[in-house]
Amino acid sequence: MESMFSDLGAFGLDSDQPLDFNSQPKDEKQVKKVVTTKKTQQLVFDRKIKCPVCDHEFLSKTVKTSVNRFEKTSLTLRPVYSKIDPLLYDVVQCNACGYAALNTSYNKISERQVKAIREKISSKFIPKEEQKDYDYKTALVNNKLALYNAIVMGSKSINKAYLCLRISWILDGYLETLTEEDKKEALTLERLNFVKNAYMGFLEAYETISFPVFGMNQPTYYYLLGVLAYELGDHSHSKRWLSKVMVAEGSHQRLKDKARDVKDLVNQKIKEEKEATSSE
Ligand SMILES: [Zn+2]
């Protein structure tokens, strides 16, 4: 399999940049289907941004929240909207110096972090043409660049884990819209690798975070760990986290139902695996 950042080579960046989470859950292939969203130019507007790293001024597209109705979340909590997928738009990237981050945290950067980005990214960054396409392929590269920046900046595990989760969501969207069958296997494996890194990062962050985090309360965090463990084929941990959802304080009925659904899927998997072993 190619390295996680192989598509950042065009920017002059190190494609072997390691992501430094500790634990190592095991792999298993699994893809989920969710609703496809369409790109519509009338649903976005240009926002003027001043880069906090190099002072370059540029325009970045943002989704008009007023017209884009939230519909549901996928199994791994990917938010699904009625008209346009905000995942395509919510990383802001400076094409002059290579600084990229989620729009919600773009200006939350310390002097030390600015220095690190100038030294480790801007010094070797090769600017690309201004971004015109807002599709899953471009969003994938933008989000990987944001993750690369987060690593260089020494961001907390929770931030890196969330970016890994977002990249797995983007790969969900990418896989849904992809027509070339031959690319699907590689993207599915790549997605699973980001699911794994998200899981390891969220596990690592768990002891140190205070809730809510990225819109999640504690029961939702348990659910997320449970569903990510399920996707990785780690049945026992999955069931353990999902059981916590049932008894956690502040756990809503809808979340409990969702946890029960995933638990059923885990039990189904266990049953299938037992049958496969006994028929060998
Ligand atoms: Zn910049």
C-alpha cells in the first residue's frame, strides 16, 4: 500500500511523514454506503482569508448553511446534508505557503506553530494552481495537507484523530461517486487505514480531553470508538464501547438505538466468523 501522504508529493512535502499514534488494532475491510450529495455553485460564497503564517490574502469558498439542511449521520457519524457536502469546503488552504487547517481553527495558531510551519512546510512547499474544483479528490488532498500541518504543528491527538475521521468520511463520499471500479479497492484500503488511525488517535486522546469535543458528548465518543472498532473487526472492544453508550449519563435514546444497531452488526459478524471456522 502507498504511504498515507503519497499524494502530497506534488507540493514538495515528505510523503513518508509518520503519524505518531501508539496502539495497533487489527485490520478488516468494510465499506458503508451513505447518501450522495451534489455540488451546486449557488450554495457557496467566497470568504476573504488572510493567512496567519505568511499574510497572503485569498478567497476561500464556504457553504451557505441557511440553504443546506442537515439530514442524518452515517454509521461512523459522517454528517449528511440535503444539497451539498460541507466536507468538500471546510479545510482552508493557503496556496502561497502550504498552511492548511479546518476553517473553524484556521486562525487559532501560536507563534511556535507558525515557526514550525515556515520551517517544515513553507520552505519546501511548491504552490499549485488556485483551487477551482471542489470534489472529493481535491478535498482528500486538502484534508491530508491539513493533517500534515497538524503533525508539524504538534497538534493534540484529538485534532489529528478528527482529521483522520474526516478523511475516512471524504473517502466514503469519494467511493460513492466513483465510477472507475479499478480504483475502488485501493481507496477502500486507504479508507480503512484512516479509520484505524482515527481509532488509535481517539483512544490516545480519551484520557486527556474534556467534553464536548468536536460536537460530541461522552456517550457519543463511546459510540464512535465502538463503531470504529467494529469497522476494524475488533469485536470485543467494539461491544465494550457500545455497552458504555447504554449506561452513560446523558446518553439519548436515539444514540442508544444506533449503538444497538451496531451491536447487532457485530454479533452478526461474530456468527458469520464462527460458521466460517466450523465449515473449514
Ligand atoms: Zn500562507
